[in-house]
Amino acid sequence: MIDFSRKPLFLAPMAGFSDPPFRAVVKKFGADITISEMISANALVFESKKTLQMLEKDESENPFIVQLAGSDEGVIKKAVQMLNSFDFIDGIDFNCGCPMPKVMRQNAGAALLENLELLKKLVSTIKTHSAKKSVSVKFRLGVRDKKADCIAKACEEAGADFVAIHARTAKQLYSGKADYEALALAKSAVTIPVVANGDIDTHNASEVLQSTKADALMIGRACVGKPWLFYELKTGKSVDNALKKEIILYHFEAMLRHYGKRGVPLFRKHLHEYSKGYLGASNFRDEINRIVDENAMRTRVESFF
């Protein structure tokens, strides 16, 4: 399903941002693999309408991976069996990296890094019951102490086909520097592919690949407001203002197709990011916060960018 010999580019799952419209944008402009926002296994099993909607994908997304989070073996099994019924899902990724307190209090996300036996049991459960092409795990270096090599080995032993490692501890959240040396140590400890994640952009992508020996790169926050980052990484070319404007408008139309009229207010957070660094950005953000009509929003976006 995934040719790691080509050093593919993944879009990281990001709550509130990596929805189908955003994934469609990065897919069109260079991303190879897209992953859903983190989906609670509990919410999926109880058939939450909002959660089921999070399984929707753009037709361009191939391959498409769904990320699950949870800590109860029985619930995880049921969630995987539900996902098996959706033919358009190519892989299941297990979240062992979310550092948010509300997730960790449920013994899920990064909390599992403190209990490798449970982590292995849950990954093995997914692997045993999944009918998808791949099972992967996304995790951090640890909660406080860095032990990514041990975590990676545990994932491999449990049957994971590949892992993605955010080169920070859970305690760091998104502060401090990503530790690529720790990531390289994890890579050397396993034979399955390793995807590098954390602070990767056009300035250091090649260096990260070389220093860690990673098999792929995963881009997260760096592409929020800059989805053309994938295009730049693929081509080695900088994106001019004309193409940026084309991408922003493409994103807006994708939002309208997916959300209908709700796409207008939902697009504001993206425009806040897109407008950073532009002259008059503050006034622009203030203005678009009051626009509710799609034609008015389109006209203002075209004139500003």
C-alpha cells in the first residue's frame, strides 16, 4: 500500500484541522498519505453521529488511514470491526502520542507509553482483528523520559507494520526542540519502517531524513496556513503568491462542498493562519470574522491575497 522506498510524505492527524477539505488540499498539492483526525474508539462504538462523520474522506485520498484512540481492549476490538465495514479505509493507526490531559486521564494516548504491556496488547488486538492493509502506531518519545527505542520495539513485536514518532515527550507538548537523535535510536532498534514527525519543514527535511535514517516524513503544524509545504518538499520549488491564492481558494471551495454554509465561518480559522505575515492581516482577520455570505467571503479572499 505504501512504498517507503520513495520516502513518502504523510499529513499528521491534527484535531480541528485535518478534516476532509484540508486533507483534499494537501493531497492535491503533494501529500502522499492522509490520516483522519483522532477518533475515539468509545465514541465510534457508541455510533456518535459526529464521530461517524469524521470517517468521511475526499475521493482523492488514497491511501487513507483512520487514527483510533482508546485503552479498553474490548472497545478497541469492536471499533476495529466497525472500521472493517468501510471499504475506503486502507489502514488503522493507533494513537499513543496525544499529550492532552483529558485523553491521558482515560489511560489513552501518550499515557500508554507508561504501560508497554497494555500498549502491546492493544496493538496486537488491532492487528488480529483488522482487515485493512496496514496497522501503524503514532507515539512520542515517552511521557517524561525518552524511551522511543523500547516503544518502537514493543510496537513491532505486537505486529505494527510501521510507526510514526513525534520527536518530543508528552510533557514537552509542542515546546522545546524535537530530538532527532532519540528518533534515530528508535529507528535503529526496529526493522519496520519509521516515519519522522516533529518540526519538519523545507529547511530541515533532507537533514532529518539523513540523520535519522527515517523511511518517511510526517508534517503537522508546519503545514497549517501553509499546505503548499508538501508541494515545496516534493518539487524543491518555492510557491509564488499566485499559486498560494489558488490553493487558498481551492481550500475554501472544498470547505463549502463538505460543510455547506457552515464552511464560511469554519474557514475563518484557516484564513487567520493563511494571512499571517501579510500587510493588513489584522484588519483582514477582523473583517472576515463578520462575513457569513460565501460570495462576500470569496470576493474578500480574492482581493486580499
